[in-house]
Amino acid sequence: MNENDTIFGKIIRREIPATIVYEDDDVLGFKDIAPQAPVHVLFIPKNTHIATLDDAKAGDAELIGKLVLAAAEYARREGFEQNGYRVVMNCRGDAGQTVFHIHLHLLAGAPLGRFGTPM
Ligand code: 5GP
């Protein structure tokens, strides 16, 4: 994990604090420090460093699927399965990716605005 010299690598290694709300063998989920919705949780791989979605390989498919299913499980656990929620993965500059350890955003808890409009 030494190659993961990102803020999320430090969270995985418990070198800096985070509010962890989900954990299994492969995935860690923790609250975003600057929430964009009433519920904003980030799901990241614990044991594999992938910088961006563009760096993911075919062999990473199961792990990326696990991120998505972890978000769905957490959303169900918190009771958002009926009202709904959004998952987003930003890739590089135009999407505004700021942390280069792949992560899935889960946004929930209120009607969400539309997205994808060029700024
Ligand atoms: P990105 O913009 O790369 O898709 O998302 C990175 C997210 O990480 C942002 O929403 C940002 O608020 C969050 N973030 C950045 N630094 C920290 C931190 O130290 N702790 C936590 N919990 N979230 C962070």
C-alpha cells in the first residue's frame, strides 16, 4: 500500500481520522469531509490502489463492482432504497477529480439537482 500516497491511503492506514460507516474485506466507506448532500459517503478499495477509473483494468471489474454494491448495501441499510440516491465516480480534470485513489460517491437524503452541465 505504500504506493498509495493519497489522503485516502492515509485513511485506509488509519493515519488520519475519518468517520467510517462501512467496511468489508475489500471496501471502506466513510463520510465525505465536505458533503454535497445530506448523506455523502465515499467508497474506496482497501487493498488495491487504482488512481482513476481510466487506470482500471479488466481484472479490476470485480473490485469496481464491489464498490457499487457496497454503496447499494449501505443505502439500503440507511433506508434510501425507496426514495433513491446517486452514485458518481469522477475521472480526472473535467470531472473535478481531486483525490487519485478511485472512489465512488454516494449522495442521498434529499432530491438531487441534475448534473453534467458544462461549466
Ligand atoms: P473527487 O473530487 O476526487 O471525486 O472527490 C474527492 C472527495 O474527497 C471530495 O468530495 C472531498 O470533499 C473528499 N475529501 C478530500 N479530503 C478528504 C479527507 O481528508 N477526508 C474525507 N473524509 N474526505 C475528503
